[in-house]
Amino acid sequence: DTGEIYLLGSVHVLPSGVNWRTPQISAALSRSDVFVFEVPEDEVSLAQLNAMIQAKGFLPAGESLRAKLHAAFLADYDAAVKASGLAPAAVERERPWLAGLQLMFAQIAKLNFSAKDGVDSVLMADAAKDHKQMRYLETITEQFALLAPDNPVLELQEFESGLKDLADIASGIDPMVKAWSDGNQAALDKLINGDLDEFPQARKELLDDRNKKWVPKL
């Protein structure tokens, strides 16, 4: 069988009012019978995610996140916590992967960006409304394994690699949305993935290996 595949790189969080539906995108959406997303966002999947967060999101008693960081990253960590507006105690008991998400989403909310305005959420709602078939590249369990790897060294690397960005989300997210809106792939890759160049194992797990798994499905 032959068919057409349209690839739309999305931004998971956006401010309201961003008009990303170009004529080309609208035409591709109208011609598509099957919509494929990273992971499902239905109630069952979200409940599964919340259960995994409770089971694997927190450090053992007596351990603290700040004490786990290498000295070179302490200032960035403190700056990220301050910029988030969260009390240090709110993240101190969390594992690095969960603290990273908390710090990021706290800043994003302050900038009036939200997941409900992100491309994925909007298109999922459209697909459901139009009774389009939906498929997914990863399961919640598979993506959770990337967010919360069993390897503590890799988990800490992923967290520390993003701390500079977490210290000032605003300076990174606006250029990212502009690069995405302009279709500037080179700038987008540098903004999103540039820090991973110093952490080859994290880059392999988060980008290279995932891309290889997605290609046969596509």
C-alpha cells in the first residue's frame, strides 16, 4: 500500500493566541485519516503516569536532591529554584527527573504558557472531535522510562545538563517558539538539544535511540 505521511514538529506548551495553522498545515490535517502522537493523554494514561510518579518520583528518606549535585551545578540549581518561585523544600525530596519537570512547569506557568495550548493537545482534541484514528509512537511506560531512567548516573546527567536553561526559561522558550514558527530547524536543534552535546549518553537515550525506534513505525 502507498500513502502520504506528514511530519509536524510540535511544541508541547504555547501561549494562547499563537496561530500555527498555516495553509499547508491545514491542508495536511484535512487530508490525514490517522493522527500519530508521542504518547496518549487520556484519563487512563494520566492515572497510570500519576501512579508511577508516586512510586518513582521521590528520594529515599534522609536524602536530598541538592546534596546529590556536583559542585559545578549548585549555583545553577539554586538559580532555577529561585526563578521557579517554588520553596526549596518543594523539590528537595524529589528525584532529579521529577524536580526538573516541576521547575520547568512552574516557570512556564508564570510566562502564561500551557500544555492545553500546545500543538499536541489541540490536535488530539480535533482528532477526537472528527473521529480520526489515533496512534502513538510510545507508551506511557516507555516514555516514563526515559523521564525516570533506572540508571541514577544518567538521570543526574540529564538533570544537570538542563539546569542552565531551567535558571532562565524565559530566555530560551521565546527564541524556541520563534525558531519553530519560522521553521528554522538548525536553530531549534541548538536551542533544545545543544546542552546534550556534553552528555553523550543522555543524548543517545533521549534522541538517537528514540529516533531509531520511531522510524520503522513511521
